[in-house]
Amino acid sequence: MRSENHNFCFGLFRSYISLKKTKRKGAIQENPFYGSVLFDDSYFIYEVKKNIKNLLFTDQIGNENIKCFGFK
């Protein structure tokens, strides 16, 4: 558990919600969102989680003993 964060993850959450909304719209070729159905939201979550962990624990990168992490 690490320090205060000024709601750091809220922007990432909003990005995820936008990704999900965009993904639902992109199946029809004439649609301006066409192709967005291919967005991989699970990959987004994986990368965000990895990056937050690395930001929070720069002194512990590579430590596989950290199973749970977050802000207070």
C-alpha cells in the first residue's frame, strides 16, 4: 500500500469506460467507429495494472512476492 494519489486511477478508469463504449459501436463499416470492436480491453487492463504496479513499487520491480497492491 502506498501514499495518497489525488485520484490518479480515476482517469484510467474513465479511459477504460470510453474504450468499452467505443468498442460496442464499431461493428458496421459505415460507422466512424468501425474497427473498434477489435480493441482488446483485457490487454488494456493488463497493461494498466502492470504500469501502476511499476509506478507504485519502482523499488520492487520484478518482485513476484507482491500479490496485491493499491493506494491508501
